[in-house]
Amino acid sequence: MSVLFRIAIAMSLLCITRGALAKDTTEEAARCAQLLSNPTPVDYALSDLEGLFFDVVKKAQSGDELTPARAEAYIKDFLNMKAQLLNRIMQLLPVTQKPEMVASIYQMLDTLGVPPAVYGLKLDEQGHLLKQGPTYPSEPLPAETRGPSIGYLNMGEFQYRDLPEGLHRSIGFGAQRVEREALPERVTGMIQRMISKKDPNVLIVYDGEKKVAYAANLQLLHLGGIRLDTHTYQLQFNQEYHEWVVVIENLANPSGKIGF
């Protein structure tokens, strides 16, 4: 076999290998790509955000098994979880760069009955998602949080790192070694939705990453307030503090006065 023929075979095998790698678009490949890159604090925050969204959806799904005795506690928990999610979205959206995650945030807001336009997200006539300025002002996440000074020590100061981002030194009495920090739990950006064919009042929300589907009542997902006996629970945006809060009003004692 001539040398030129051997080189030709080697080059053809190289091209086949490269082509196979280029066409690999599986979720495992996406996970491998994430393993090769150092995740940023925003990646971890977005992972937690998407996890919280599915917790809210699961909470809404469990509403079908709700008993009257648990109704008040359930509503308070659900609205508080919803407020927490909306506040996190407001913080993270300005620093979110992944188009698929911006699309997922649009779906989160729409799923929970909050107009995405409030957060500066809208679809154009061609159905393309546009990211504009939000109605409610929000600040990007700070690079670090500093605690209050105590005596001569600042308990919130961070020392300069001597290792690349994503690595840390082991803690304990054994031999010190460099370890890789745990990756974000979720890659994010794989939310899918559809209206149930059996019941138009039920929304099917599919977690494409965990391969789990949830079915929740649309009315409950969109719930922003309710009256139970002598109390009202209302999800409101506080213009002074620029955050979502759950306002509870006692209708039997509107003034909140105690005693005579």
C-alpha cells in the first residue's frame, strides 16, 4: 500500500470523525459542553430560577388534592412562592444572555398569568421574541455581597482567588487538593407547554431536562389573589421597594387595631 493511499484513508477517517462530532446535538453533548466551560454565578442563579418555576407548577398541580382545612395555608405558600419567582426573574433577566433561557422566562411569566410585557418581553408580528426595557426598574446581580464590619474584621470580605473560576481547594485535615465545584443542577432553557386535549382549563408543562410533565389548572396558575372567610390574600407589586409582595388584609379588623 502506497504512502499516498494511506494518507488518503487517514484524511477520510478524520473528516468522518469531525462530521459525526459536528452533528452531535444530543442533551449529553450539551452537558459535555457545559462541563468543558466554567459556569458563571448567573448560570447557577438561572438553574435555581428554573427549578423554582417547576416547584411552583408542582404546587399548582397539587391543588387538585387540596382539602378545605388546608386551603388558607396552601394559598399563602403558593402566592409567596410566586412572588419569590417573579422577584428573581426581575433580578436575573437583565443579565440573561442565553436566547433559550430568555424564551423560558417568557413562558414562566405567561404560565403564571403575568404579562411578559411588564418585564420588557414581547413577540413581534413574525413571532420573534424581543427583549426591551422593563416597566419595573431592576438592577443586575451584584458581583459579591459584603457583610457588616465587626470590630477589626469585615466578615463579608472575600479574599482574592488564586485559582480559576470553577475550582476550589479541599477543606479538611487531609492532604490539600484542588477540586472542581459542582455544576449547576440544570442546563436550563427546555420548558415546553401545551393545553390539555381532555380539558382546555388544564395546562401541561413539560420539563424537557428532567423528562417530567405536570398538569395544573390554569385558573390556579394565574391566581393573583383570593378571599377566604375574613381574609384576603393579594399578590401585588410594591412600587416603593420594587418587589412583589403578598398583602394580607383582615376584613373583620381592617384597621388592625388590637384591644379597646
